Amino acid sequence: MILQLGDIGHTIQLAIAPVFLLTGVGTNLTVLTNRLGRIIDRTRVIEKRLQTGPDRDCLAELAVLFGRSHLINYAIALSTACALQICLVIVLLFVGDTVDLPLDKVIAALFVLGMLCLICSFCFLMREIFIASKSLHLRHNEYENIDPR
């Protein structure tokens, strides 16, 4: 079978949506890695403070930061898995069209699995944001109760 130029054009049209999705996932990964970088920076500051001696508040904050970093790491892993699956969708669209293989069910399964990974990644991100906000709120309440005199 001879591959027609129109067939390739149609396949490229089909691949456009996953490519845009891949751009969004890349942006999500940028946000996640930036948050992880901020957590790591804050952890280094707290660890420096702990070198002078044990401090209950610093240890508590370090524990919160440790938990947040795990959530962000899970979110990064899931977003990366999503990106890989979307790349496979794009490749299989072209392979299926050029070799004339019926890969539609595999492509659909990979796409759905990629979306589930992205949904879970966003859930971990939201959980991390809630923990960060709660931690900030608790510290604010502690400072609010301190008498400035």
C-alpha cells in the first residue's frame, strides 16, 4: 500500500491535540519542580538553623516540608508518566497509520491512562497546597498570639 500525502496530513491533524496536551503537562511539570525547589531551599534554611541546636518548631516545620516534598515527588512522577503516555499516543498514531495497524484501542487506553495519571498528579498537587496553606495559617496564628512588648 502506498501512503498518501492526505493520510499523513490527517494523522498530523489527529496528533495536534495530544501535542497541545503535552505542552500543558510540561507547564505542570515546571510548576511542580519549582515548588519542589522552594521546599528544598526552605529545608536547607531550617537544617542550618538546627546546626546550632535542637529546636522543636524547626523540627516540626522540617517534618511538614518532608511530607510536602513526597507529595510533589509523586505528582512529578505521575505527570512524567502522563507525558510519556501522550508521546506514545502520538507515535502510535503515526505507526498505526503508516503500517496500517488497528491500534485505536491501544491508543485510547494509553490516552485514558495518561489522563488518569494527570488527574492523580493534580490531586497530589492540591494536597500539597492544602498542607502548605495550613502550615502557613498555623504559623500566622502563633505569631498573632505573641505579645509584642
